[in-house]
Amino acid sequence: MPETGNGDTLTVTDNRTGRTYEIPVNEGVVRASEFRKMKAHEGDFGLMVYDPAFTNTASCRSAITHIDGEQGILEYRGYPIEELAEQSSYLETAYLLLYGELPTKSQMDEWTHDIKFHTYVHENIKKFMEGFQYDAHPMGMLVGTVAALSTFYPDAKHVADPVSRDIQTMRLIAKMPTMAAFAYRHNRGLPYVYPDNDLSYTGNFLSMLWKMSEPQYKPAPALERAIEVLFILHADHEQNCSTNAMRSVASSEADPFSATAAAAAALYGPLHGGANEAVIRMLGIIGDKKRVPEFVSRVKSGEDLLWGFGHRVYKSYDPRAKIIKRTADEVFELTGPNPLLEIALELERIALEDDYFVQRKLYPNVDFYSGIIYQALGFPVDMFPVLFAIPRTVGWLAQWREMLEDPEQKIARPRQIYAGATRRSYTPIERR
Ligand code: ACO
């Protein structure tokens, strides 16, 4: 494939000056800084490239996650998502994303032990969370509490120290489920349940959510596995909105707790991690399979969005959505079917046959079916972004660590095209 070869060049003629420039093309990419050399006159700043929302700009080199949006391929460190979802565990996948290789047995044992060692939060974190309103959105609670963690671990500011980076990484991965479960119990007015480190990562999470008076909570293996699969699918997705926020904030060398809070805040938005919540609301509004064509017409006339459809990168079926659809069937065998599934399947069927969606390459994304499973598992909709943030924390951390070790990275600071008023003089208020 010539466009990916090294040593290729692009020849550009600047018609303002008649000068010709030869720009290196490596890995199918030209460096934006090359355009700065193209100046219309002496003292000119040089050409900039304009790319609102970064639709065609690579902000980093990364060896973590590979997506082929046209083919519907997703790989973590080269391993297909389908194989990981089938055979791996969330903690093993987390290790892979962070360290680049699957762990050996002894590495896995040590890693599991280290994560379990850090699951408890400081009692003052618990008190901090108790301060939220009874009906506080759990994602707002999570964002605020993760940020607050930075005040408990001032050593986290030593971002150049690899030992400190490892400790903060473990703390964040271990404590996210604890804070998430506390946020859920807070909303329910239930006492917080402390971690049970005899259980698996996901089993312990379910225990902290749902344990009541029993001496030990025993998660149903099929539900534990379903959460495990969902966590693996959500663990990383290269340079998405929240990961970009993580990298951008951390590029100022802010501590990882503050940067993770920023990433989680980005994930909170309905166009990103909040989309599965919007899917459930949409399916509820549609209410009946018979009303699907009417809703699709509204979408086509621009009155609504088909939530859970479309993706910036995937221009074919999101591979995660395929796996989730299968997981849904397994969950429904235990929990009984979610009546919204019938509407979702009909919506997918009609949309995939409709020219509007076909031409724009709009297919179900990860959020189309995940909410339906979460609901069947008993989660309220406002827990959905929280359930996304827990596993994505490892992706944010892997990307953060990679960025800190990348000699080409520095503080993120885009340029702008100034489109405001030209210079003018201040008018005192009485003369305005
Ligand atoms: N419903 C209806 N039309 C859509 C949808 C949708 N869900 N998504 C895109 N389109 C249309 C756009 O209106 C646009 O049409 P036009 O060319 O006539 O103007 C065209 O498809 C291209 O869409 P863009 O908005 O340019 O695509 P972009 O890459 O900017 O947006 C996004 C991607 C934000 C995911 C978008 O598809 C969307 O809003 N989807 C619904 C929300 C959603 O499901 N988000 C979850 C994403 S996955 C995740 O974050 C985990």
C-alpha cells in the first residue's frame, strides 16, 4: 500500500508564491508542522491546518489499540477484541493494555493481588461521598470523587516517576468500582458495602452494589461473566473524546487523578458515554415496535437522532456491538427478556435497510445494546456512564503512561483562527 510506505513524499506548490515544497509522507501521514514552512511573505506565520473536532488529525503515535473503522476491526495490542472477550478476564486485559503483553501466570497473580490490595478507599472519601445530595447523579459523584482522590495522594504529582505511575495506576483501577458502587448505594439510601477481596474484580463490584445482609455475596457466574465481557469491550478505544481529554489534561503534567476526572467528565456527555442512557430513553419513547417507522422518519427529517447509531471511526458494524448482542441473549436467559429488545431489533432492522443510514454508513455502536443489558441486570439508567467509566479507566491510564514516555509529546495546545473584532479603542461606559 503506497500510502503507508516510508520515504514517500508529497509535492505542494504554494500558488501565492509559486514555491514548491516536498513534504515527507511516513505511515500515510504528513506532519502539520511542515506547512508552517509555507509563508506568503517575510514575517508570515506560515500555513496552519484547520481541523475542528480533529476529524482528520493524528494527535499521537500509539501502540495500544488498533481500529479499522471500514472493516469493523478492534484490537488491543494486536489481539482481536473477539478473542479477548471470549477468553480473557478484565484484569488480564487491563494488564495487556498497560504493559503491552499478556501476563505470565506469576505476573497475573501479582497483578491481581496488587489490585485487590488497593480496593479500599480512605474513610474520608466515604464521608466526602456522603456529602452529595441524595439524588446526585452517580456520574457527577464519580467525577468529583476521582478528582478528590488527588488530595489524598499528593505523591501522584510525581508523574515523571515510573514507580509512582504504577502505584497511581493500581489505585485508580482498584478504587473505581468501590467509588462507583458507593455512588449507587448513596442514591438508594443503602449503607455502603466494603470491598470483598475474596471475589473477582467484577464479582466484588457486584457485591458492593447488591450485597444486603448475607455474610458473603455470591455473584451468579453468568452475570459476573457478562460484566467481565462488557468491561473488556469498554477498556480502550484509542483517541476518543474522553481519552483525548485525559491526554490533553495530563499533558500539563497534572496528576492522574485530576486527569482521570477530566476524562470521566468528557465521558459523561450524551454524545459519548451517555449515549446508552439516551438509547433507553429513546426506546421507551418509541414504546412499541409498531411505532418504529414513525420514529425513523423523524430521525430522517432531522427532528431526532437515532441514539446508539453512528460512530466517528466505525463506518461498518461496531465489533463490540456484535459481541454485546450475543451477551444480551445470555443475560436474558437468566434475567428474563428486556421488552425494549424487541423495539431495538426492529429499529436496527429498519435502519439497516434504509438509504439514509446506508449512505451515511450508520450502524449500531457499542451503546445500542449495552443499555438494554444494564437495565436487565437491574441498573438504573444514570449508572450507565459509570459502568463505562470503570473499565475505560485502564484505557485512559495506558494512554496517559504512553504519552508521558513519548519524547514527541508536550503540553497540548491547539491553534485557532481568530475570527473576532479587529483592534479598537476602549469606550468608557457612559459613552456606550
Ligand atoms: N442518527 C441520525 N443521523 C446521524 C446519526 C444518528 N445517530 N449519527 C450521524 N448522523 C448523520 C449526521 O446528521 C450527518 O448527516 P449529514 O451528512 O446529512 O449532515 C452524518 O450522519 C454524519 O454524521 P456526523 O455527525 O458528521 O458524524 P460524527 O463522526 O461527527 O459523529 C457521533 C459521530 C457523535 C457518534 C454521531 O454518529 C452521533 O451523534 N450518534 C448518536 C450518539 C451516539 O450513539 N454516541 C455514541 C458513540 S460511541 C461512544 O462514544 C462509545
